[in-house]
Amino acid sequence: MKQTKTYLSKTVEELKPSGIRRFFDLAAGMEGVISLGVGEPDFVTSWSVREAAILSLEQGYTSYTANAGLLELREEIAAYMENSFGLQYSASNEMIVTVGASQALDIALRAVIDPGDEVIVIEPSFVSYIPLVNLAGGKGVTVQTKKENDFKVTPAELEEVITHRTKAIILCSPNNPTGTMLNEQDLKSIASVAKKHDLVIIADEIYAELSYDEKFVSFAAIEEMRERTILISGFSKGFAMTGWRLGFVCAPKELTEAMLKIHQYAMMCAPTMAQFAAIEALRHGNEDVNEMRKSYRRRRNYFVQSLNEIGLECHTPGGAFYAFPSIERTGLTSEQFAERLLVEEKVAVVPGNVFGQSGEGHIRCSYASSMEQLQESIKRMKRFLEREF
Amino acid sequence: MQLTEKELEIVEILEQDARTKIVDIAKMVNISVNEAEALIKKLEESNVIVQYSSIVDWSKISGHEGVTAMIDVKVTPKRGVGFDEIAERIYRFKEVKALYLMSGAYDLSVIVEGKSMNEVANFVSQKLSTLDSVLSTTTHFILKKYKHDGTIFEQGEKDKRIVVSP
Ligand SMILES: Cc1ncc(COP(=O)(O)O)c(C=O)c1O
């Protein structure tokens, strides 16, 4: 045992296993659990999209594509970014089709980080950011946002942690786990910090399609920001295509070329059949996306209001499909709360602390579940709170 | 009739599940329960929401399986009333479950349900084809219902997601 350990790299040895993993193990073995712990849509990919992939297989499209992805797909992505977000990216040299937003994040970080560079991660945050920064040889520096600010970062909070080693900030809006969406004003205030300190912004906009109250604004659309933005998006959430493993990254030519070097050696290309499916999703999937968005919005309204009614204070999240209520009034830590809720009432949620220190005192509930399940989970949580607190 | 966005949402919610409770509808569209009640009443009174009913898979109930036929009917329209008069004469029969005026090769599509093929055949030969304006009928029997009014009869799709994920 001791010996094999020496084979491992220091970086990997020091990576902490995700706190989500532990909850998965706990919940996976139980019967009758209602899971609000799922970070993906409850919709199956539209049939027309699945059918397009089947057709591509029937026609024998089973070989590699260009490193950056099928040109036909990149052209669809370029049109989509323009029509939906008013952004102009060249299909030929400013975008790469990736294996999910996950791989896009990886190549973006590896393209900009030198050993010891610092990358600012705004917490509560998606669990992969810091490990990916570490794997790229960088150092993750966290900023803790506040519930009172709806978990929006302030310029002052950013300034506080910026050093001469700071290279980039990872922004995630709409946010996993808080559901917070940054509006144009918020983005502008971050933009001024980025400009002042000449930082790269890695904008994780994977939930861009899922905004419910205001129109989503991309960070790259803010004046003068396009040149320093690596925009990450994909098909997993808005198009309900998590299992296809398909995303993309858009960035100015120089950055794209750098990322393409990593991508061509480490990945070659994204899965071909998934790329064919994505072409169909972009060409004809708009109506399905609208329907799904409407459905999430209704469930959000129902669920967040119900949480507040049963005494779990929760701000109204503007996007994604997560509610992030406070459980502070119970006096429990978020781990204790989540564990007891799971054991006593068989409702699985994710404790907020796995998303960073400022997530403590909260739980993440995904409302991408059927109305029946949401209703039942509210009933169970109410019972739990009334019995115990 | 022009509906507001909230009204449209209520119609969509109730069309998907007519049993959704008013308190839940109110939350889903972000209005008060009183407001939701009033809007639903208005939609009912203006006949936008015509009726609440269940989709039943009769083929599962022994002895009540029944048969459904779609009948293409050619008719002569009448001056002044067009197809409406003959349509009314046909849809008043309780055997007729649906009736549509069609474009194309025939005029009326009549959906008829009966206990047996015989019963439907009798209806067609004795009631339908003997009507004055009816020129011809073509009867198609439905062999199996896969999907009806947007609902798939054999719902095979379970939630395949892992229970907790990032
Ligand atoms: C904020 C955020 N970024 C990226 C991802 C990864 O998405 P993909 O499936 O495209 O790799 C997720 C998935 O949970 C996410 O929540």
C-alpha cells in the first residue's frame, strides 16, 4: 500500500475527493429516496435530436472529426451565439467543440496557467473549478460571497484577493449551486476589475439558456471584455444532453489556438455522433428549449415559495435549476442537516459546504424533478422541520 | 380571445394535469390563490377550458376493451349552413367521440367508439350512411392505441439519472 502511494503525483494526492461523492454513496444504497441532489435536467433529450444521432450512425459517420469539431456544427454554434446572445465568434478559428463544458474548462485553465499562477474562484462554486486549477498547476484563491448579496461577488471582494500572481477569474452565471444570475450591471462591475488588473475571465455560461426573469447577458457582450473572455458553454443543461458529453468554448483567436493545441493532443475531438445530434439541437431544438425553460420556471416558482413557507429561507434564483435555501435556523451544519434529512425523511439534498466555505448553512436542492416529487419532498421536509426544530 | 401570459400558463398547466391544485398553480405562476381561482373561473366560463376528464386505457379493462373506428365521410354541404348542419346531426349521436371537418379527399372525420366491431358496423350502416347528405363512408378500425392526445399509453421511461451529481 505504502509503496504504490509513491507513484502518485503530489498534485493528485493533495486533491480532495468531492463531498458530493460521499452523499452519492449514502443515498445510492437507500430505497424510496426522493433526490433533489441531481445536477442535471430531468428531461430526456428530445427525440428529434436522438434520432439525428441514430441517423448519423446508420450513415456510418463513425470516424474522427476535425480537432475543433465538425465545421457544420461550429457554423451552427456561431449563428446561435449571434442570435441568442449577440456575440460574434468565427466558426473557423474562435471556437472548439469539446467533451462537455468540463473539458472546455480544463483546456481553458491549462491554456492560461503557469505554475503558481492564481485563479480566483467565487464561492459557493461548482465543485470542479479548484481541482481543475490545481491540476493545471495553478493555485485556486477563493472569494466568499454573502447570502445578503444573493451570492453576488462585489468588486471590493475581488480586489481584496487580487495579487500580482492573479491570472484569471472564473465566473459562473447562472450559478451552480446558488442559481444566482448576474445582470449587466453586475458584469460591468466585474469587468472594470478585470480591466484594471488585466485578468482573463473564464465565463462558465453553461446555464445561459436557463434564465427565468431577466434576459441573460454574456460576459463577453460587455464592452471591451470579449478580448479577455474565454466563454464556456454547451448542450448539457439547456438542451438536456448531459450524457452526450458535448460542450464548446469560444475565445479570441490566439486563446483558441492555444486551447486547440491541448485539445488536439489530449482529446483529438469530441464524440462524432454527439456532434451530429448537436447540429440538430441547434437547428430545430429552440422550441424544446423554450418548453423546458417554462417548465423549470414553474417548478422554481412553486418550489422556492414552498421552501420559504416551510421556513427555509431562500432567495429567488434567477437561473439554472437549483434553489439554495438557508438552514441556519435549525442550528445544524449543512452536512448534519442533509444527512439527517436523508436518513429520517429520505430526501437527498447536497450540503452547501461542499461548494465552499460560504455554502455552509445552506443546502442545494435541484428542482429538476417532477411536480409530484417536489410536492412530496416539501411535505417530508416540512415534517422533518416541525418534528425536530 | 387574447389570453394574458398568466392565463396561458394556467391553461398549459391544467392541460398537462387537470388535477393540479389551485394553491400549487398559484405558486407556479406566481399569483395569489384568489387570483388563480378567478382566472380559472374565467377560463371555464369562456369555454377556453371546456372540461376536465381522464385519459383511460380501456384496453386494460377486461370486458370493456371496445373498438374505435375512424370513418371518412363525404357529404354534400347545404347552402347557407355549409357543413355545420350535417356535422351537428352526426355529433349528436353518443357513439361519436370526435368529429372534424377535414381538407382533402373527404369532408368529415368521425371517430366512433363501440363495444364491438358489429356495433360500430351497425352504427355506420344504419345511422351514418342513411343520412341524406352523406354520399359515402370509409371505415378504418384502430388496432392499437400508442399515443392519445399527447399521452403515451405505455410509459416506459423511468428516471435514469444517478441520485446525486455535481
Ligand atoms: C457550473 C457548471 N459548469 C460545468 C458543468 C459541466 O457540464 P458538462 O456536462 O457540459 O461537462 C456543470 C455540470 O454540472 C456545471 O454545473
